[in-house]
Amino acid sequence: MSSCQSNLPSTLTVSLREMRMVFERLVQVARVDAGLVPSLRDCALYSAALGLGGFARLLHNLEAVRSANPHVLSLTADGERLIVDCGGQHAWIAADAVLDLATERLRTQGAGTITVRTATEVDELRVVEALAQRFGLNAAVVIDGTTGSAEIVVSPAAKEMHPTILERIRRDGLTVDATLWWQLFHQSAEALAPDSYVSRRHAGPIIVEADGKVIGRQDEDETDLSLLIAGAEKYGTTAINN
């Protein structure tokens, strides 16, 4: 091993922005329904922050949601208790729906308790603890791993609430094994369009037409359009018209 390689850090501190970008791309690579992308991205983020499957089991969890079918989730009532049957779906598929039900239960009846059954990777339901904080709520998740069930109790958060999990991630980032992070980073690139003259013309806040005309930006800035101009030369012009 070269001295340069031996000096490389074994861990990295990754920012909130970097994690969201990579996780969202990886969810897209999994080809799940587009409507599930934001929810699954956040579940992956909080799984890492809470020390659940996190980075190490991210690809495993995304493979499990690849063929997700949220429509198989069902809701029944047993007396005063609401029960969500996940029908063998991954816990991340049910997380937002379960939180919504518990929140509505709290609002209308003063007790936000939901029982969840037949979820796979049921430990991952603990992401609801973090998801609830965006509503100013506290969620307690009790897992029964032997039956694949869980009970979720949502209550109002204390007024003097400690920094939320999201705030801690924003402030401090998360630590991850460097080799694992770069593996995830490079795999996430599969969600991107191949680099080409056409893809460059439609990247960012502007569109550059084949003849070099710029659409979408009227202000003067220091954007380097040299690559786009070079591509436009085959169309017989290098002019950039605003």
C-alpha cells in the first residue's frame, strides 16, 4: 500500500445535504414508485442517524422495497385499538402512514397509539421517532421482534424539546466508513443521465438550445458555457443569445 493510500481516513463525516443527495439517488436506482422517493430517502437518513440498519444495510433495505406495494397495507380496529397490517411489506413503506394515523388519533381522541403487524425489518420502524419530530411530536416505538410487530405511541413533545435528530444531523453530520460511503456514492450515480452534449444543455437552472440560445436565465453571471458552446459548433454557430 502506498503512503498516500495509508494516509486516507478510514471514516468520513458526511453532511445532511450529501446524504440526502446520495440516498435519494439510490432510492431512484431501486425503481420504486416516484411518490415514495422522499419518504424512503428520509427513512434511510434516520435509520443511519438512529443506529439502525443505517449505511451498512442501506442497499439491503432498498432491495427489499424495490417491489413495494403500499396498497396491501390494511387498517382494522380491535375495540379502541387500531391495527395496521403491513402484509409483509418493509417497515419503511408503512412508516409515514402509521405516523399519520397515530397523529390523527392523538388529535381526535387524545391518545395516539397504533399497533403494527407483519412488517419485515420491523426494527426499522424506529425511524418514526425521528419523523414525528417534524410535527412537534414525540413518538415511542416498542418493537416485538419475535412476532414482527410494534406499538407506536405518539404524544405532544415537551415545550423545552432538545435539538431534534434532524437538527443534530444538520449541525454535526454523520460518521460513516469511508469505503462504504464511496461505494454508495458511486452506485448512486446510476440515477444520473449519461454525460452528453444533450444532457449538459439541460442541466442546472438553464436550458441551452442546439443553436446556443440560453433559456431560463436573464442575469449576467460567471457561468462557464465553453463546453456547451463547443457542442453547438457543429450546428454552425458559437453565438450565445440572451
